Amino acid sequence: MSTIKYHEPGRGVSAVDGTNKAKIERAAVWLFAEHGVDGVSTKSISQQAGVSEGLLYRYFKNKDTLARELMRAIHIRLTEMIMAASAREEGLADQVSFIVRHYCEIADDDWTLFRYHILHLHHFPALSDAPAGEWPNSPHMAAVKLLQKAMDGGAMPKGDASLLSAMALGVVLHPAQAKVLGAIDGPLSAHIPAFEAGVFAVLGLKQKEEV
């Protein structure tokens, strides 16, 4: 597994950049990505952040709460991005391209956080308390809603929206996993055209420029 250099120590995940909470979040997400949640202590997080361990507990009940909040932050960011794509009115092809591009940009913008997301998502099977029927509580559910709406409106053939959503998201997700393992170098955004072609093929759609 490849490692990444610790940088941007004052960059927050949910906290305002430069604050003590931001320093704690950045130290934690880097250490979790490098060593796993179980391999990191609150003491090591506070030392990396340059704050007291007591200050860490002022913001977070315990290490597991901190780990969950970091995961929830990227989880919500991706979910809201797909919801934003669904609200676009330029058609399904534009929505798909929007998701692929922004998924890659979110990953590239904070690869430390995204790497943590990739490596530890299975530790947090339920990240939102929102009922799925009222508000998409995961990137997958947001994509399901988008595709089901497209199917109902005749923008794409009828099919299993849940299966297709998982397959489409996997076009980008699995290369991201390969990058975590060192099999792919460089930013994910460099591969956007290939990812778009793969997602369009999975969904049975024509390429964007042909629509």
C-alpha cells in the first residue's frame, strides 16, 4: 500500500481551516489513512496536531466518534454532489458527466480524506440518520434516485436502478482503490474521458457529444 506525505496541517474536513479542530481533523484523517483506525490513538492524533489530548476530547467524545465524523463528511459531500447533478436540467448525459467529473475532482482535491474513505468505508455501514425515502442517505441511493427518475421519464431503458448505480459508481471507485494500492499514478481527473465512456457503456447510453 502506498503512503502519502502529511501536508496542509491546518486544513479542516468539517472545521474552519486553521482552527484547533481543523488541525485535529487533518492529523486524524492522515493517521487513519496511514495506519488504520485501530492502529491510531488519541494521543498520537493530538501529538500530530500539536494540541493537547484534552483539547481533542473537547471536540470529539472519543476516537471512534472522530473517525465516524470524518467518514460522514466525505460521504455527505459525495451524496450532495450527486443530488446537485440530479437537479441539473441539461439531460441525463450532462448529469452523468457532471458526476464523473466532480467525483474525480473531490478525490483529487483532498486525496488524504478520499483515501481514508476508500480504505475504511466498510467500517461504517450506516452513516446517516436520514430516512432513505425522504433524503438520499448515501452516494449510491442518490444515484439510484437519479437513474430511476431517468427511467421513469424515458431518458434511459428500464432496468435495475440499484444494480446499475452500483456498477456505474464502481467505474470510478475501483480505479480509486487501485490508486490507493499504488497500481495507478496521478490524479483521477486525468482519466475522466475513460471513466465517462465506461459509465455511459454501463448505463447503455450514447456518449455525451452524440446526445
